Amino acid sequence: MKNPAQMFCTRSAHRTLRKTLTVGVLLASGMVQAAALEEVIVTAQKREQNLQDVGVSVTAFTGKQIDEFGFTNSVDIVAQTPNLSFGTPTGEGNNASLTLRGVGLSDFNDNNEGPVAVYVDEVYISALSGVTFQLFDLARVEVLRGPQGTLYGRNTTGGLVHFVSERPTEENEGYVQLTGGENSQFEVEGAISGSLTDIMQGRLSFAHNEHDGYVHNRGPGNNDANNTDNNAGRLQLAIQPTDTIDVLLNGHASKNDAHMGAWQHESTYSPDGGITSLALPADLDVYGTCPGCDAFGYVDDDGDPWAGAYDRDGKLIIENKGGSIHLDWEVSDMTFTSITAYEQFKRTYEEDTDASPSRIVHNTYDSKIDQFTQEFRLTGTVDRLQWLTGLYFYDHKVDGGFEIDASGIDYIIGDANYEQKTESWSAFGQAEYELAPSWTLIGGLRYTEEKRKLDYLSLELNGLLPPDQNTMYDYDNTIDHNNVTGKVELDWHASEDTLLYGAISAGNKSAGFNTGLLDDTGVFGNTLRADVDYDGEELTSYEIGVKADIFGGTSRINAAAFYYDYSDFQAFAFVNLNQVIFNTDASISGMELEFVSHPIEGLDIMLGAAYLNAEANDIPLNDGSGITRDRDMTLSPEYSLNGLFRYQWPVFTGSLAVQTDFTYQDETYFDIQNQPVSRQGSYDVWNARVSYTGADDKWSVAAWVNNIFEEEYRAYTFDVTNLFGFNQVTYGRPRWAGVTVNYNW
């Protein structure tokens, strides 16, 4: 196990500057009287509660904090959320892999769903392509750790992330925010809200973000990669037809049209027959092509992680449109809630898979996902009992397909198309009973039935098989799956400002199908029928935690420790050009700590720390020997840290603020095999921001720099050593500076 002190042994120059920034902020603050922290309201238990009264490990960001951190994308919150990690299996802006406390899934196929559920305004987002989106006009974000198998249920083995929009207001209000930055960035967002009639209020929100690609293409392609052209809008209408009925209508749409799919190329080799993948030394000619080159004679040796030679301008288009009707009806001492929602996601993605100037392998993916959800809830209070019960229905359809074109090297053109349909319903209930003035017992159950059907067909189109025998795989099957999840929790309010809790909770992720390039012809591979479908995974969590306001309410400390018994974990492996999910067992333990303080007027401190030990059992070697070994789970660093220091003081008629925030991550792997080429060592990223806010908070201007020290770190890798002799690598963003201007009314 790594000595915790080693986490701070990074470059001395960085360390010196960080100390200077931190000490400077503290000294500049002076001796000013402290102020109590504001109460944070969350809806983790599907009702409004003080964060400190909820026996769940929750990280919450207010809309103001989102602006102060400079979060512009849904995955930006990862940097300041202990034990939450993020990977980009198909590049920036594409299908995302969220991992919470070691629970995640790296599969990028469109028919799959992650075990860390994402909700937007109480609506579940099933599509992996819908997890990454632009943030604008938000009230708050809540991250709930641990299985949420009772109140949320669907695919929340690891937890969930809930984005909550600002709602329509009776008073007329609005804002406009403009940002300009490096790489010709231009971003504008805003909202206007107010009463339309005596019983109706409306809110229109919009956002546009564009910038040039920051990965330079020195190859025959036309465009630099990793640009953005994103547009989004949301219209909400709040209606109160009677004193007891509230209706919220929500319609929204977004589109991102960009050039992506540009991997960094790393030449690799295996010295032991395919078991281990290593970076290829520059003077070693393993494949008989040239020293340091892959199997096709190419090497990217410019040393620049944000440049490459690509012959294809990868296209990424992601579209979303949807709407919901949210009804609350107060009936006697009860409240009836209905949430009806429809979402559609479309994705087209092209990539230069070989990451070279030659036409070798080009992958193309297309999908259309339609989902309908209906939730009914009934809540009430009787004496010392608070209760909730409900029904949930989920209808999901994926029309997906992809093409692996290796005709440039006289290999396959694998064309696959599939349709997957899922129908699921569940009944759930939870009760909270006050045993005594300081003791509360909470219990809940959820029963779920699900039916999932797959029709799959893959063809070989390059003539390697006779035209009448070019079917590589023809598959049609149905999975029926049911499960029971729930929780038991005991809360003890040791004092007015201190909550201690202990909970046992269970979560489940649905059984499913592998939809990679399946083949039983022997041309590409040999996929067994028994390997296409995989079982649902089950996780039982044992957790204790404490939440306390300390130092007279000027500071807050929340901590939790947990152990997970993980059965039938859906592990993901990338074999040749095919991705495969298989079941195995795993065990996870860890803890996280969050500290928030307002020790003196104007000074805000936020610190987070996490420890994680996540291990998957019986992972088979890549050589087909049948030998297994235990491996670290992907995107699961042993240690991680995050924090913010912010100081604000009066200047002229307004206020000036300076802040720095950081994130540190221990080493982690992107491949369940724990290959050396899939490892990212420990790294840290620092940001800085200076802002001035005018009188009455009507306007503000901020200058900011992200990744001050231009840390070079891998955001994801795909190892194709055994097939082509290289590793696909994508890096986090380089240093990025800009200015943001905001006006409110």
C-alpha cells in the first residue's frame, strides 16, 4: 500500500507555488469575524431535506458553486467529488464511463447502461451518449454514493448523479453570461423567467458553446480534433390550476456537432506472448517494419500529447430531445406525484482507429435510443412515521449499428446492426420511523421485473467470405430478469449538529447482451453463444457515516466508510477489436471525507479526500490459457484529493475574489487486465480564478486559467497490442485560459 505522504511528493516547483497561493489567501483574509455556513437543501430521499439530516453519503453543489468552479460540462463535477472518477472510452464528448467508489463500466456500446445512474430533473438518462452534456441554469447537482436500490432502483449499483434545473419564478428575473477563451472559445448562456398569467410561470434557458480543436492534425485530414459546437435549450412552464395541484412542463433539446475520434498513437509490444503489453522502445524493431514502429510501420514520436497524424476527420454528432410532465397533488395529508417523460438520443461517431496517416482501421458507430418512463409516488406522514410508496415503468429501445472497416489492409469490413428492446416495471416503498427523539429507523424494498430482447446481425462485406455466406453472427434471444433490492438504516442524532448513521443496502444492475463485433466464422474471432448474454450484478453495501457542524457552525465535516460485497460484477474486457462483458465477483472497501469551512468573513475552504481498495476476482489472462488472477478495478485510484480556497473582500462598491482549486488522483488503470500501457500514474491539476462582482450582485467579470501547470495525463486508453502493435490514448485538456462576464436582473 502506498504511503499517504507520497501523495504530496510531486514536483517541487508546483509545491512551492501551491503553498504560496494557499498561504497568500489565508494571510490576505485578516482577522475578521467568522459566519455560520448556509444550510444545503437536497432531495436525495425524494423530498427536500437538510444535507446534514440525510443518512446517505452525498456531495452537493449549488448553482453558485457551479459557476465559481467554472463547471461547464456534466463531467466537470468529477474533479471535486471524492471517489467519483470519469473515463472517455471513445474520446471527449462521447459515451462516458462514470465510476463511483470503484463501481463503473467501460463498455461504450450504445445498448448498455452504466451502474452509476444519471438523472436530470428526476428523469433517468439511459443513454451513455446522454451522460455528457452542457451545464446551464442549474439550481444544484447531487451525487449520491452507494446503491440506491429503493427510491431510484434502476441501475444504481454504484450510486447516482442528479442534475436539477432552476425552476420558473413568479418574479421577473434572468441572466446572460458570455465567455471567451483559448482555441477561439465562445460561450453564451442565459435564462429569462417570470409570471405569464396568475396561475402560470415560465422559464426559457439556452446555451451555446464552441471552440476550435485543441488536438493538432498534422496528417492528411482537414481538421484539428476535439472541437465543440454545442447548442442546448430548455423551456419550462409551471402551472397551478388549484391550490393543491402543481404541474411542471419541461421541454428540452440539444445538439453537439464536432470532430473527435483522434487518439494518440503509442507503439507497443508483448514480450510474453500476449499476456503483458508494454510501450515499445524507440530502438526496438519487433514487427520487422522499423525501430519503434507498430505492425504497420508507423510511430508517433513527436512527444506532443495534443497532436497527431490522422487521415480521417472523425465526426461526432449527438442529439437529444425530450420532455416531461411533473404533477404534484396534495390530497388530505398525502402528496401524489406523477412524472411522465420521453427522451430520444441520436449518435453518429467516426474515428481514425489506427491513429495514423494511413488508412488501416476506421470505425463508425450509429445509434438511436428512445425511452419512455412513468413514475407514480404517494407520500405521507402519520405521527412519527414518514412513508413513501410508488410504481415505476421503463420502456427502452435501441437501434444501433457499427462498421469496423479494415479493408485498407485487406482485412474485414465488419458491419453489425441490432435492435434491443427493454421493458421493466417496479414497485417500491420506504418508511422512516422515529423510535425516540434522537433515533430514526429507515427501511425500504423494491421489486423489479424486466424483459430484454436482442435481434443482432453482423456481416462481412469485404469478400473474405462467399456472398451467400457472409453472415458472421445472427442472434435472437430474450432475457427475463427480476430482483429485490432495498435498505435498512439507523440514524442517531447525537446532538443538534451531529448525525451518525449505519446502513445496509442492496443494488442491482440489469442483465444484458454483448453487442460488439460478434463472429463465429473464424474470420475475425470465435464468439460462443453462451458469451453473448451476461447476468445482472448484485451489490450489498455496509456503510457507517457521520455528519457534523463544528466550530460554532462555521465548519462542516462529513465522512463515511464502506464495504461492498459485489456478486456477478459485470467486468469489461477489450479483446482485439471486440468488447466483451463477463461476470465475476469483486470486493470494494474505502472511505471519503469532506470538510467545508467559512472560518472568517470572506474565506471559503472546501476539501475532500478518499481512499479506495477495489479488486475484481478471477480475471482471465489474454492468452486463452484459462489462468485467472485478481486485478485492480478500472478507474479506481487508491487515494484522491480535491479542494478549493476562495477569499472575497469589498473593493469599491463591489467585491473582489481570488480562488484556487485542485484535484489529485493516485495511479489508476483503464483496462481490467492492468496492463502497464493502460496505467496512468498519480497526477494533480490546479486551476485559478479572479473575479469582481459589482454592487447588488448585478454583474460580474472573471478571469480564469484551468490546468495551470499544463499537466499531461491520460484520460483513457485502449490496448490493441496483440492485434496491431499499438495503444490508443486520449489525454485530458491542456492549459486553458479565458474571461467570463455575467449580468443578472
